[in-house]
Amino acid sequence: MVYVGIVIFIAVLIYFFTAQRIGGNREEQFFIHFDTTNINGRLEYAKIGYHGSVFKIEGIEKEFVFYPFTSELNDNTIFYNIAKKGDLIIKDAYSDTLKVKKKNKVYLYKFRKPND
């Protein structure tokens, strides 16, 4: 019985260590995909996910995850509340600002980078 308890305890420790390590790498992988991609297209959807904002662009298979700051640049409006299907999303690769173009208004979003 003691051996079973020890094995279970070790398995739980390994699980938590692995889960924490994968979770940390996941945020960095999200950022690399978002940061290195030249985005210029119509928004398919925007939602909350991974403790940040998730959005998909028409014609791009993979979703983007980023952690935008709300500020005067975007009228203190949360990204997923302002971004709607059909809005134009623009971000050059390695740029520090994402643009959301709605009818006649442009909202700018700076975002958190890993290790910020």
C-alpha cells in the first residue's frame, strides 16, 4: 500500500511539473506565431481564450492569440469587444502594434510580449 502511494505521489509531481512547463511554452509559441506573421485580412471572429484574446483571419488556417493592452490608443476598449466579423486587421511581422479598422475608425492595440 505504501509503494502504491509513493508511485501515485511521484506520478502527480511529474504531471504538475510537465503541465507547468508546457503551459509556459504555449504562451511563447502563441507569441512567436503572432509576432512573426504579417496579418492583413478580414476578421472571422474574436473571442476570449488562453487568458487573452483569440482571433481568426479569413483565409489563414490558424488562430492568433495575443494579450492586448487597453489604452487611449483604442478608446480604452477591450479588443474582443470592439473587433467584429468583417473588420480589417493589420499587423506587420514583428510590429508592436495591431490595427483594427472599422468603417471610419482605427483602433490601435499594443500587446504584452513574453517576459514583459
